[in-house]
Amino acid sequence: MTSDHGGNVFEIAKELNISPDEVVDLSSNVIDTDLGVVRLKCRLPPEEPDELERLIEKKFGLSRNCVLVNAGTSQFIKDICCIFRDKKVLIFAPTYSEYEKQSHNFGLTVQYALSKEDNGFEFELDGIDFSNFDVVFICNPNNPTGGLLEKEDLLKTIKNNPNSFFVVDEAYMDFDFNGNSLLGQKLDNLCVLRSFSKLHGLAGLRIGWLYSSNGDFIERLRTLRAPWSVSEVALELAKVALDTDFTKKVEEIVSFRDYLIERLKGFEKIKVFDSRANFVLFKLLGDPEDFFSYFKNNRLLLRNCANFYGLNKDFFRVSIKNRYSVELFLKLLEGYFK
């Protein structure tokens, strides 16, 4: 139905013989953002993006030299798996597929902590023997379920398991107003991933950052980072994004998300799950192939979740962009079931 990730608008547009701009893409979690025009010189970017790193540290009140910038968080996931090659990894699932993919690429033995549908796909920390694992991947809030582990519960687990290294992917933490981020925590067995792709809308420029108070870990990652890894355009627009107040945008997204969840509860053949991110997971009680094709033919792209470990083709993720796209999705949904 789709590629390994969302946002496959070019293939759908080609199939329908239309422009990609004519497709309403609710399969990817990138927010449409206007950061204006940035004047750039035709030059090489800095070999080390340290200026942006210092700006991030200042913005979030972090210690100096605890932040690294690279070409998207997926690059960090790859580099972290390189550091822990041939060791044991625990992945909280269902979740972002790159954790598994890069783990296999570097010979890590993969096990899963699989959440359950009847518990709303909420992650459970109790009862896991973390001493068996060298590295642990947790997406928080989680993609594609939207579930969130509370800060105190996650911190307690990390502190109680100092021999396991925890990678907490907070790509969607901007959509949580309750202070559950682990940024600033001084723990040697923790790193936090952050992205400019989701709220800031810079997915096509490939730029993300990582926080850790573990200086040795930061230096190991620094040696793996290629020179000029981030483009001048990405660096300049990331600076603009850091300086932009997205509070109202987040409030709108959260409002539309909660509205969509309530509306979806009114459909007999839809089972919807609560979300703390900018997307909603639901289960279709019907024919998923016909369902996906119906929306595709109406130029709206959903994310089928068949390739997420622990889910199947009956599960779909719908991204929250704006009021228009939410209402369009609901209108088409009503038309489908009629």
C-alpha cells in the first residue's frame, strides 16, 4: 500500500496522473510550516554545525557541549547502532521501523517489549529485566500509537538500570504540554533525540539533534559524523525555527487531534486509540485494501501500518495538519461508510 514510511505522495500522484500538490498527505507527520525566505550565500556549510548546537543549548537551558546536530535523527539512530554493534537491543514496539532496521544492519540482537491492543498500546516498564540489554530504544510519544510514558516513570527505570543505555526519541514531544521531556537530565546512560522535521516542517532538509550529558558518548558520535553533514539551507532554517514561537500552532494541532478522536469514536467500524502526538492511530473493522484505495482515489493519503512490528494491515495512522484536512478526512470517511 505504501513505502516503509509515510509521505509517499510522489508514487500516488504518478499512479493517479496528477501533481503531488493535489494529494492531501495525511500519511506523514510533518506539519506545514511557513518560515519565510532565508537569504543564503552559495558556500559550503561549516564542517561542524557548532553554532546551531550552541543556540539549541541556550534555547533549552542545556549545558555546553551536550548537543550534537546531524542530518536527521535517522542518522543518529544509525550511528548509535554502529557504536553498539553486535550487542543486545530492546525495542519498545510497535514503533518507528528504523530502530529495528539499523539494529539488524549492525548485527545487534533484537528483542521487543510489545505493547497490547487491549491496553491501548500503552508501553509498560514493569516486569522487564533491562540488565539483559545493552541499549534500549523508546519513542516517546510513540509513533504510530501516540502513547506517552510519563517522565517520572521513565526516569525511575533509567536510573535503576545504569548498565543499559536508553535512547529516548522525542521527535513528537513538542505536542505534549505536560513537561515529560528528559532534556537536561544528567544521566550517563541516556540520550534524547529531537527533530526539526515534525512541528517545524523541515523534513525535506534532513536536520535533527541529540542531547546527552555523557561526554564520551557525545565524542564517539562526533567522530562518526561526516564533515558538512548538514546543508547551509537546513542550518539557516533551523535557526529561524528555533526563534519562532509555535505555541499557537501546537494548540491548534492538539485541538484538532482531540476533536478527531471524539468524532472517530462515533463510527461503528473504527476503533480509535488516544494520542499525545500530532497523529491518531485507528483500527478498521473492514476491508483495509478497499479502504485505502477509496481514500487514494479521492486524493487523500493515509498511512497503513502493516509494516510496524506488532500491527497489521487493519491499522491506519492519520496525521493532523489543519482544520481543512481533518474535515476532509471525516467527510470522506462518512461517504465511505454510507
